[in-house]
Amino acid sequence: MTTKPITVALLGSGVVGTAVARELTRNAADFEARVGAPVQIVGALVRDASKDRSETGLPADVFTTDAEGLVERADIVVELMGGTEPAKSLITQALENGA
């Protein structure tokens, strides 16, 4: 029986967002053992999806500029943008969606 993955959206992929992505990827087996399901990054919000982000270790198709769409498809939303808006609105949306 395959356990449904816990999906994670990263709202930001700067220095901190890249470090979070790296840790989630590097320690995937440990997280899976702790929570009882695989943890999968479904997207990372960026300003420019065409920029090279190979240093993150994530596939290029993970990066998106569609904030609302990203928030809607995640179980866990991690705000790494800074500032008040649109961060507050996106987190409010995530909470309303059950994240």
C-alpha cells in the first residue's frame, strides 16, 4: 500500500527558500519516517521561472509564478517571501484551503 505524499509549497526560493528545499530533499527519508508519508515539494514560488536554479537540486518544472495555484495544491505552505503582502493573503488562502 502506497501512502499519499504530504505536499509542500515554498512561497519563495531565495537564500532561505533554497536552504529549506535542500534540507527537505536531502532528509526526505528521515521526514518520511517521522511523519509516516513521503514529503514532496510540489512547487516553489519565484518572480522569474526561467532563471537557472539548479543549485536548489529541484527540477525546473517545480518553479512557478502562479502563487494562488501553488497554494491550492499543497498540504503545507511555507512562507519564505518576507514582507506583508502578498504573503499574508497567500497564507490566509492556504489556511482557508485546509493547509
